[in-house]
Amino acid sequence: MDILYLLIPLSVVLVFLIGALFWWSVRSGQFDDLEGPGHRILDDD
């Protein structure tokens, strides 16, 4: 039972950390163009 006092806050902090990293990646444009690089390889200029 004592381990739950450690694991529950640790998991909440981990969820917020993952959420913050995901929010940062969306805001910085990491997911804007997922198909562009694949098409750019096929286009030979």
C-alpha cells in the first residue's frame, strides 16, 4: 500500500510531462506535413 503513495504522484507527473512534450511538438510544427518528405524523394529536379 505504501508504494501507491509513490507511484500515483509519479504517474501523474509523467502524464503531465508527456502531455507537455506533445503540446510543444504540435505547437512547433512537428506534425504539419507528414507526406511532403516522402513525395519530395520521388520528385527529381
